[in-house]
Amino acid sequence: MFNFFKKDKPAKPAEVATEPVASEEAQAVEQATPIDTTASHHEQSSATEASKSQLSWTERLRKGLSRSREQLSKQLKGIFSGGKIDEDVYEELETILLTSDVGVNATVSLLDDIRSRVKRDALSDTSQLKNALEDALLDLLHPLQQPLDTSTHHPFVIMMVGVNGAGKTTTIGKLANLFQAQGKSVLIAAGDTFRAAAREQLQAWGERNQVHVVASEGGDPGAVIFDAVQSAKSKGIDIVLADTAGRLPTQLNLMEEIKKVQRVIDKALPSAPHEVLLVLDANTGQNAVAQVQAFHQALNVTGLVLTKLDGTAKGGVIAAIAKQQPIPIRYIGVGEQLEDLRPFQAQEFVEALIHD
Ligand SMILES: Nc1nc2c(ncn2[C@@H]2O[C@H](COP(=O)(O)OP(=O)(O)OP(=O)(O)O)[C@@H](O)[C@H]2O)c(=O)[nH]1
Ligand SMILES: [Mg+2]
């Protein structure tokens, strides 16, 4: 298990909201008293994590999506078992998609697509509808498959954002692991300065995995990340992963604060952050779409990470995102272990979602 990121009870949004919004960027930069933690040992490295879990990615993905698949395919079996394609069948399909968190807009669009496939290919039996649904889903999701290319800038700065508990800090650990496996050097900025525990978790994890963590006791998140970017520039680091505190889009002062953090990063390195990654908990279902819209409006989100697809039957929300706010899904998370995060691939996702 990924225990380094287990934490004490997260700060409630309301508590966080009472913090005053920090003042000017310049002042913020001065406030930082960074503590650099470079790993000195690496017992219990990620190799141990890997040896615990021998499942291939495809197996992990299938296992992770099992509840969503059950939700969908069990019901679909009923209507794809043969018979005439009539209005009742479409109606049933509509209900199944809606109850699988696909959302109204995406459901309407998928049904339109399926109807035109039925017409075009002269399909007559419901057993032929499964392929039509699979192809329609694939067409909807494929545009979201745009892997993150970190080679465009050096250092490449990634800012993680999202609501409380979505999986930002955990995803940073997984991403650091993924990038290191690709031979890239990584530096983490502990930009969640609200909770001491958040910083300590990252520092402990950084030590174990030989990842440099820039942190500050208290202080301003923008200042910590500013310092981390400067440090990455001088050390020739490839990728900076900047953590931030969780916040709700309705907490306007905190949304202003994160916009300021973004501006401070741009001061450290013009054009940075190069990627604003919004982390979404798949369990939130349709609310994830609202989160994408709100964070995108504030920060111009460039990529999404959909976490906790394991343990939820709401994996269909990916279709709602594709229809309503089609921002690339860079990665998906299907568990708490380091290996449980991979780039999003539409084909394997659709197969794991609807193939028995
Ligand atoms: N099952 C499962 N759990 C996950 C996944 N990703 C994260 N978690 C768990 O979700 C919980 C919250 O994760 P964090 O990474 O701390 O979330 P956060 O967004 O950093 O939270 P705040 O900093 O409080 O806003 C932790 O217990 C993680 O282990 C996932 O893909 N699957
Ligand atoms: Mg966190």
C-alpha cells in the first residue's frame, strides 16, 4: 500500500477557507524559507511495491473497472441477447447509460450515434448493438487520448489542482515513479502549505524514493513552488511536480489564491506551468463535470487525471466529461499502489469497461 500518503484527517474546506488569502506575489516569494530534502537512502524502494503486485496493467485496469463494468455489462447483456431492434431497446439502453453516470448529454449523443450506425450498417438484431455501442464510445473518448509530452520545456512544470482528497498528492508520487522509470529527473514542490502533514508525507516519500522535495514550514504555496522551479532550473531537473492544497470551486478566495500561484510560477519561468493537471475522483460522478468546468474557467486546465476508478461504479463519467468538457485525460488511477496509474488509452479503457 501507498502508506506515505496516508494522512491525518484532511482539513475541512471550511477550515481552509478561513485562512486569509496571501498578499502580493513578490511578497509571497520573499516569505519562503525553503527546506530542501534530498534523499539519502532508499530502503523499501518502489521495487518492493512492484514485487507485491504482479498483475499486468491490463489486469489492473480490468480489476479496477470491475464495478463499473458490472454496472454496465450486466444490464447490457439483457438487451444485447438477441431480438429485434426497436424503440424499447433504445429506451432501455438510454436508462442503462444514464444509471452508469454517462450523463444526459453524452447519453443522447451516444444514442444518436448508435441509431445512425444501425441505419448505415443495416443492423437488425440487438446482438449487433454491442459493437455499435463500443464503437460509439470509442469515437467519443478517443479525442481525450492525448498523452502528456513533457519534452517541450525544460524543466517541465506540472501544477496539480483539485478538490480536497481527490488524489493529488498520491498522484504526484505515482507520476514521480512513472517519470523516473522513463529516466527523467523529478523534483517535487510541496505546495500544500496548509497542512504540515501534507509536507511531511511528501518529504518522507521523497526520501524513500530519492526524489528531491522542496518544502517550507508554513509560508505561501506560490513561494514554495517558485523556489522549487528556480532550484530545478539550476540543477537541470527535467520535471517539477507542484502539489497544491485541495479546494472547492465555490471557495472563491482559494480559487483566487491558486490563480495567484499560477502567476507566481510564470514569474519563476515564463510560460510555466506547462501543464495544469486537474485531479478528479471518479466517485464524484456527475459532479466531476462541474469541477472540470469551474477549475478550467479559473486556471485554463490543460489535462485531467481520473483517480479511484477502482471501487466505484461511476466510470461512465468519463463519457460525460468527453461530451461536455473535452479536456485531455492524461492519466487514470485504478488503485493506491504506485503502478496503479497509467496514461489514458481509449481502446483499452472501453474494452475494460464493457467486455465481460
Ligand atoms: N482506491 C484508490 N484510492 C486512491 C487513488 N488515488 C488516491 N487514493 C486515495 O485517496 C486518498 C486521498 O488521496 P490524496 O492524494 O491525499 O488526495 P489529495 O487530493 O492530495 O487530498 P488533499 O491534499 O486533502 O486535498 C488517499 O487515501 C489515497 O490513498 C486511487 O486511484 N484509488
Ligand atoms: Mg494532498
